[in-house]
Amino acid sequence: MNKSILIVDDNKSMTQTLAAILRSKSLEVHAAFCGNEAIHVLENHSPNYLLTDVKMPDMNGLTLFQNARRLHPDLITFFMTAYASDTLLQTGLAEGVRKVFIKPFDLEDLFLLL
């Protein structure tokens, strides 16, 4: 069974580029451009990983993580953000987010965790 990941970021070009790169690494990739769309994906799929932006217009990454965990308690979650210091990041890490990637980040660091 292939590993799968849900990528969530309101920057569509970043999401699409990251999805293409991860597909080339033999991952099954789902993409969403907002938190509500991500919840819909999670209601219909069970990815192994969630990689989500923290600052999004409709739902922040922490709220998405908390909702995703209710649907899939074993979902491994990573945050990505352009903001290095934020209480949302600290709360996410305290609640179980595995790692925060500061944009732009080295994809090799992500590959090692997947």
C-alpha cells in the first residue's frame, strides 16, 4: 500500500508544485486549497500524512489539525508557514504536530520524515 499525503495551502501554485514533486516520489497525493476543502477530502480519504499551511483565510492550520485528528486520530501532521514565531505553531506542537517547516523549506527534510 502506498503512503498518501494531503497537502493544504491557499497558495495554489505552491500546492500544485509540491503535489507534483511528492507524486514523483511515489506518494499518493491529495490537495486542498483551504481548510474546508481539506475536511471534505479527509471525510472521503484516509491519508497517512497531513501537510498544512498555518495561515489560511477560512480556517487556520491548527483548527484543521484538530478537526482532522477527530476524523483520523493516527494522522501524522506537519505544519508549514512563513511565520517562524506564532502561538498557533506552539499550540500545534504541544497537541501533536510532528514538525513545523518554515517556508521556504528543504524538501529533503520532508522526504526524510515521510
